[in-house]
Amino acid sequence: MSEIFDYLADPASWSGSGGLLNRTVEHVGLSALALLVATVVALPVGLWLGHVGRGGVVALNVGGVGRAVPTFALLVIFVLLPQPLGANTQSFVLALALFTIPPLLTNTWTGIREADRAAVDAGRGLGMSGWQLLWRVELPIARPLVLSGLRLAAVQVVATTTVLGLVGGGALGRVINVGFTRQDQAVVVVGAVFVAVLALATELGLGALERRASRPRSGRSGAGVPRGAESAPTRH
């Protein structure tokens, strides 16, 4: 335990390109960039497939493949490919993004498909277009599940970015890898704890956002019912 505190107290452990501060910033940056790329790809596709009521097999199969293919194997393949891929930031981000897409795509598609059909039919009865139905009815109902997928994907990518240290990448995985190489248990423990703290912070932060989005908005009667539908005259 004293070795861990000695390592943390040493200014050299925090400074330079290989220091804890730089590696932590690099870890967060790579994770965020991979999550952004995955979101830009998966969210529109999941929304569209869910809205048109097709592609369920595709969404579920992508989720299954994403869980089955080891991220390390995918990273190794990308690193061995010729330029513009290879052992560079583009390859690392692309591999992490491909690993992050499945939970986003599956949860988004499921959330839209499970939207209350009565609310959707009410929107159609009010003359809403397909885009208006998606944006004003289906997406608000699906928001908690979509955010749940985002939370799962974010925690996954923060944890998985650690693997970059095994294929010549940076981030906190490099700290852990250096610790193993030097047989320095203190360095390994510190790197692992930093990754765990980042993953926990991501879980708590996005979990709070998810719970807030799940609360019914005040001033709206009939959750998921388009405005105007609840005041429409009842036919006898």
C-alpha cells in the first residue's frame, strides 16, 4: 500500500506524455470520441428502423455480433491493416466505435418499437407526418431506453479503452501495461483504479441523466399522448 502512495506522491508520475494526468485525459478523449462516432451512426439508424417497423433482425443481430466479437481481436486486425489504418488514433477510435454501436442501436430500435401504439395512433389521427410522429411522440416515449443504451455504451467504451495499451495505444491501458512490464504492482493498481473511477463516474453521471429524463414532465396530462389528443372530443 505504501508503494501506491509513494507512486502517487511522486510528481514524475503525473508529468510528461506518459504521466497519469495526460493518460487520463487521453483515455477520456478517446472514449468520448468513440462514443460520439457510434452515436452519430447508431442513433439515426435505430430511430429510422424502429419508426418504419423494419430491421428488427438487423438490430438484434448487430447487438449479438457486437457482444460475440472480442474487442482485442478487432483492435489487432485494425492495427495490422495498411494505412490509413494501422496503429493510430483513427484505428483505435473506429474499433472502439464499432464495439459501442450495438447497445445504442438495439436500445434505440427497441425503445421506438415499444412506444405506446395508442399514442402513435392518436398522433396520426391529429394529422401528424411521419417525422412529427417520430420527433414528438415516439422519441419522447423512447427517451429513457435510448439513454439507457447510451449509458451502457459509455461505460463499456470507458472500460474497453484500457485494451488499447496492449496494442501500442495510449490512455490508461498504457500505464497498466508499463506496470506489468516493469513488474511494478503499484503502477498496475493505480492504473486499474483510475479506469474503475472513470467508469463509475460515467455510470453515475449518465444514470442521473437517465432518471431525470424518465420523470414525467409537469403540466402534461397523459404521458406519451400528443398535445391536443387528450382534449379531443369523445365520440359516442
